Amino acid sequence: MQETYIKKDSFEDKTFVNQIDFDFLNKIESLRKKNEISKEFDQEDLCIIDRAIEDCKKAILSKDSEFKIKNNSYEEIKLMEDKNVIKYILHRYKYEIFPDKKILNKYPPLLQIEPSSVCNFRCVFCFMTDENFSQKKSKHMGVMSLDMYKRIVDQIEGKIQFITLASRGEPLVNKQIGQMLEFSRNKFLGLKINTNASLLNEKLIHDILTNDVLTVVFSADAAEKKLYEKLRVRGNFDKVIKNIKLFKDIKEKHYPKKKIITRVSGVKFSENQNFNEVSNFWNEHVDQVAFVKYNPWENSYEKKDNDITTPCSDLWRRMFIWWDGKANPCDVDYKSNLSVGNINQTDIEKIWNGKDYNKLRELHVNQNRQKKKPCSSCFVT
């Protein structure tokens, strides 16, 4: 889901033109010319890198450009060692442009791994409000084993650079999340973890800060207790603020040179949400504030069909792997009607390029997404 980043003075999504100057462009061009770059990438990837850099030039000159480094990407790049910058631009290009052009890479540009489908909240806009899904004895509920996580990472190391630890549930419910982060060390350029922050404690904060998490996202949608707890049912506003402050304090005290981005991300759900207030409040505690558009996740299978025929870009951008190994094209389909395989039977590359996935892509390309639920009522394109 596309996030809109909020600064204290603007709601606009920043792009390359007003974030990255010519010095940065000179830097990436200089890095590209190094002999090591030509040795590290094959000819196809080198062509993509050159195309991406050329688009960055066009963006600086305010010309039409397919590929623009947006503010969130630039903030990540600033944390990179020089040796990883070109690699990041390559994989960011695949993430941004391949879905638009319907180019199918061997692996998804981003893999979203679900440490837990269990959540301690019942947010009003979330599928957790569907009791058939979230009840304790539901077949959908569980936490991923460390062994399964390791098998996933072993398959994708060096092939996928962008990983998000989150999906239907709260990742910190999984008691082995620290070991998962440790096993991921030095294996990905962009490792992100999403959390509602309610279960954060000193140990988990140290687990995040001692490993290679590039971005930690705290889910919050309001700047005051009453509205927050109305939206994030079972959430405790005071506890969440205390935990996020603790995260910042530990980082500043014990890891002052740690390169990590902290972000509060909320859902644009209610007219009562004042985004200026939310931004001003949370910007005191984190590096970024962002919002995603509300998509009625809580009734994916009941809401009325719409007339959208544009293919869903996520079919070329990301794949989800649930706690039990099931692979799914999206989490709007939280009950896995569209499941495209299971890593217990098939490896990730074969699932991504497999018959079931390609049938779904073909359906969308042929403007027939109305034939599949919940695609028929989803607005993601």
C-alpha cells in the first residue's frame, strides 16, 4: 500500500527533484563507473542501473521520468555504505518500475514474511475484527517457526533485497523474533519490521537495534488517547507512547551511531483524524510520519464489487508468506482464497513464476479481475 509522507510543513510526497541534489547524482555516477560494479552485476542488471541513473538525471532537470527517488527511499540511501548504493537503486527500480511495465523477475522485488498472524489488537479497520478469522482455534492463527524462517531466508539471500516482517498479525507476538532478526544479519539491504509497539520492551528494542533493521514502523493513527483507542481497539495509547519513547531513549543512549529509520504509519480512516496534529505529535518521537489510504480489509469478502479493471501492481511487486508457509499474492485476501502455493512443497522462485500465480496475473492483465474475489472489490492497482 502506497504511503504518503507527512512533514511538519507539507502533506506532499517528496520526489527526487526537491530531495536529491547534483552532488548525489555525481556520487552515484562515480560509483557506477567503478570496476567492481561491472564485476558484481550481470549485463542485464547493468543496463537497468544505467536506465535508473538516467531517469534520476531527468528528474533533477524536471523532465518526464519513469523512475524517481522519493523521500523515503532517499532517507534509506543516506544510511547506506557506498558499496550498497548502486545495488539499492537497482532493486528499487525493480520494485517501482517492473510492476508498471508488467515485467516478471525471477523473484519478487519484495517479500513480506509473517512472523505471526495472531494480534493483540482488534483495530476497527482490520480483518482481525472477523471472528471467523481471528478466533483462537481458527486455522488461520499461528506463529512462524524459526526453522521455517531460516529456510525462507536461505532461499532468498542475495536474490531479494527488500524484506518486510509483518502481515496479518503483530510480529512481536512471536517469541523468536529476536532470533529471526539475528539470522537475517548482513543478508538484506532493506529489512523493515512493522509493529503496534504495545509489546516492545528493552530486550526487543535491543534485538532490533543490534541487528540489520533498516526501518521500524510503529502503527498509530491519532495524536490523542480517546481517538487512538477507538481506532486501535485493545490498544493502550499511554503504553504505546511510553514504548516508542523508550525505543528512542535506548537508541540515543546505547546506539547513537545506529543507522535506522523510525516511522509512525497510520490509516486514513476517520474524519476525526487531524493529520497536522498527528504529524506534529509523532514527529517529536520518530523520524517520519506517514499514512496509507483505508482499504476495507475488515470485510474483503463482503464488500460490493467495483468497476476497476486496472491490474494490481502487487502481482509483480511482492509476495506474502504466512506463518504456516502458505504463499499469497496479497493480505487483502486474508483468508487465502487466492493462495498460490506453499513453501513446504515448492520453493519461492517456482511459486512466484508458477502456473497459479501467472493465471491470476493473466486474469488481471486481461481486465478480468472482477472474476476473482476479493480482487473484484479491491481498489489496489
